[in-house]
Amino acid sequence: MLNLTINGKPCQAQEGSTILEAARQNGIHIPSLCYLKDVHQYGTCRICVVEVEGMRNLQASCMVKAKEGMVIHTNSPKVRAKRKVLYELLISNHPKDCLSCARNQSCELQALGEELGVTEARISGEMGPAHVDVSPSITRDTSKCILCRRCVTVCNQIQEVGAINAQHRGFDTVISPAMGLPLNSTACAMCGQCVSVCPTGALTETDAIKPVWKALEDENKVTVIQVAPAVRAALGEEFGMPTGTRCTGKIAAALHALGFDHVFDTDFAADLTILEEGTELLHRLKAALTGGQAVLPMLTSCSPGWIKHIEHAFPTELDHLSTCKAPHTMMGALVKSFYAEKEGIDPAKMYMISVMPCTAKKYEVQRPEMEVHGRRDVDAVLTTRELARMIKAAGIDFANLPDEKFDDPLGLCSGAADIFGVTGGVMEAALRTVYELTTGRELPFEGLHVTPIVGLELVKEAAITFENVLPEYSFLEGVTARVAVTSSLKGADILMRDVAAGTSPYHFIEVMGCPGGCINGGGQPRNREEGYREKRMQALYNEDEAKTLRKSHENPDLLDLYKNYLGEPCGHKSHELLHTTYTA
Ligand code: HC1
């Protein structure tokens, strides 16, 4: 441990800490803007400056390591005056349209001005480069960019995609794809991790609120809305509820209150995905184990950022992807076929909305593959943050809503579906079903949790041996299936290099595009709380464990759907509605 003096108080800090980290370890707040925990810092904004005795200039505390015996002042008159000037320089070429900015009241730059006590803007200057780039998922407004480079850090270091970087020099510096290309013409996966960390309105999700309000107001439209698994573990944060509060029932109530005609749960379609994807895996394994042709490992296909990434980075490996669409597009296809027929609704009048923790889903629903007979599966995607804005605009007191249920018959789900929203959840859900359907016995893990793949590590793996299988699955007897799980595109690349080289030891790999899975999607509430991902993860596991129905293949409404409409998993009707293929 290091011994320091901060603001006249003796403190201790871990070896290797920066001054900023040392202060935080001792409960001392230093204002910051560009700082991102656990990644390389650029120290661009310098708002976190402090005075260190014996050093002539003020130091950016996020860049300077704490040393034994250091005497630090985080709140001296000199420090406060410097921070104010630095802030005024930052806003000297920043638009002053806060009242109509998408980040009004949630802007870190705005909040910092309040914290620093800035009440005037004494410095005014030429405005920097202004350019608005609207992609299907992400809108970039360079006039609002303060060049903090948080987005550059997540794109290059956490995701390792490298779609954006600082271009040009000096006053002309702009954060942009190379050669000023629009995001949609680059390898950007639309994951929105950059949007999550942007402190201002420079990076936002591309708006879907306006078209959704319009659909709600249109008497000729039948509005149908569904909610992704991870939304229920995070939406409450937008209404002051503690991180990790489960609010499934309140979400159903809010959507009814907003006036949507039918309110369904994407989790139902997650259960459906497990039956389809599990069956596809068994078909591939059977072919491979009985001397036929099969492409293994099979890769999950429900994360659209991941799909876009594999298309850019490993275009020769697309046949490893499961042919299953994502659960929410499966739901859209079902609503406009099965449900429309059942209720006698003209599917042309249906307007299907998905509430997703993900910005890439906005791009996904516009892909040519996501339609059946010329009818789009999903018409609009709202992020979790956008739904919160609609609930607030409607004056709904979300935190005090009584719980309601999703509508029948596409609203019932198992606990296996709930955990889709966290890394490892899709794999665990699939194993619960595949193991039990082939052996007649429950998955042999305590509490049904495949513990080696539970948690937020970059790459996880597990092995499971099939013994005493049912006669029709004799090809599996004695086989040890090896599975791997990763979340983030950096992790995907690690596993995909072996897949591309033909040396991957796995049979099945789950990939989610965002670190931690959908709980940490680019459309989720922005949260800087220590351990927020763990709390959201726990919320989904708690949701699962609170149910008696915890396996997809036991969902009674899903079994009815197969009996009365789809026939069998991976059958003709399923292929027409629920599967697709990707071509580079
Ligand atoms: Fe996800 Fe999925 S889990 S991709 O992470 O398969 O976005 O939550 O909706 O479709 O079910 C996201 C979450 C989500 C799909 C499901």
C-alpha cells in the first residue's frame, strides 16, 4: 500500500493507482469527464487536475501515478479556478441548445458545469466542425463532440473494432470513421457502446420515438409491442430505482398505459429460439457424428452487432452461424402470421415494435433478411432509454405502477428465456433443453446453472458428457460436448481466429456483441455505478430462479403453438418464418 496525504488527511492507496483512483479509494471525489474506469486513459479533458506538492504544474489525476509520500490537494483555489477555465474552454465551441438536445438533463457536460459552479461562459470562439451522420442505429453530431475520446477507447480497446478515431489535427480534429465515411459504410457493428459512454449529445441512438408515437395515434394501425429480456433488469434505473431492480410487471403495466394494443414478451420467442436452435444443433451434431457433412462449431445468431461484425471480420465463416433469426424478429414474424390469423387482424395494419437494450437491433430490423413474403418482421425498435422517455412524456408514475402481466398467448416465458439477456444465458438455456430432451434427465448442474459459463469473464467454456441417452439420440452416447461463451467483439475475435483456422475445439459457441451481454447493451440506461453489470446480471438470474417454469421446452403456450401452428421445430413453417441465412 502507498501512504499519501490528500487534502491534509493521511490516506492509503493500492500500489499502481493513479491519483484519481487513489482519491476514489479513499472516498474523495475529483470531478472528471474523459476518464473511463479500467481502460487506457487519454487525459484529454484535464478536468480532473489536482495540485501535487513539489510539482510545478497542476496534474491530470487520471494520468499520474500516485507515489509514496505524495501530498495532494484536490480542492484548492488554484485547482477550482483551473477547472472552471478548462470547462469554459470546453463549452466555448459547444452548441448552447441544451433545452432541445437529446441529452438535456442527462448530459455529463451539463452536470459538470453545475458541479463546478460555472454560471457564465466568458470565452467564446469559432465553432468546430459540424456534421450530422444518421445511420440506422447511431446518430453522430460532431458539433456536440468535446473530443474526450471515450468512444474511441471503447471502440478500439474494449470492442477492438476500430471504426472511429481522431481524424485531422488541432482545431480541425474530429472523431469520425476514416476518410469521413458515414458509420453505416464502415465496419461499425452498431453495438452502441460508444453511445453508452458519450458524455454529451454527440452520439445518440437514431430516434424511433417519433414514428412510434405516430403509430399509436393512427387509428388504422394495430400496435403490437414486445420487450427484450435485459430491459426488465435496467429500465427502473431511469426512474430512480436501485440498480438491479426487476420491473417486469411494471413494464407490462406501462406499455398498457401507453395504449399499445397488444403487449407481448420477447422472452416467449427466446423459448421458441431454444427449441429451434437446440434442434438445429442436434441436426448438425448427428450429421457430424454419423459420417455426414456438418459445419461445427455452431455459433449463436441473436446478437445483431455480432452478426454485422462476423460479416466484416470473418466473411468466410458465415455458415457456422445458426440459421435462427433473433427472438424478437421471430416474434415479429409470428405476430404478423399466427397471431394475425388467430385474431382476424390484417397484418398490413400491424405495427410491430421491439423494446431492446440494443442499438444494433435498429439496424437489424432494416436488413433485407428480416421479412417474410415482403412484410417486415419488426417495424420499429425503441431502446430501453427511449421507452423511458416515452413513459416520462406520458406522465406515467412508473415506480409506483402496480404489476401487470404480458398478454396471451405470446407473453408467457420460462426462466431460461429471462437469462438470455446475460452472457452465458443463451447457452445455459439451450443446454437445459438439449440435455433433457436427449437423456430424459435434468441438466446435472446445481440449480440448473452451468456454473463455468456464469459470470462476466471475456471467454468462458464448459463441457458436458451425454450418457444413457434416449434411443433416438444414440449418436450422442458418450459424446462430450464442448461449448464456449464470449461477450464483446474482442472476445468474439479470440474464438473466431480458431474457428477460421479450423482448430476450434468447440461444438457450440455463444457470442453476444456487448461486454456482459444485453444487460450492458448500447441502448440501456447509462450507469457508472461500480458493479452495475453484476447487479443487472443477478436480477435476471433472480427472475429465472423465482419461477417454477425454468425450461423452454416446458413452456405450455409454446407447446400449443407447435401443436396448432408451427408443427415441429425446424419444420417447414419454422423455416418460412423463423430462420434465415446470411451472405457476405
Ligand atoms: Fe438480447 Fe435477444 S437476449 S439479443 O441480448 O436473443 O437486444 O435482452 O432481446 O432478440 O430474447 C438484446 C436482450 C434480446 C433477441 C432475446
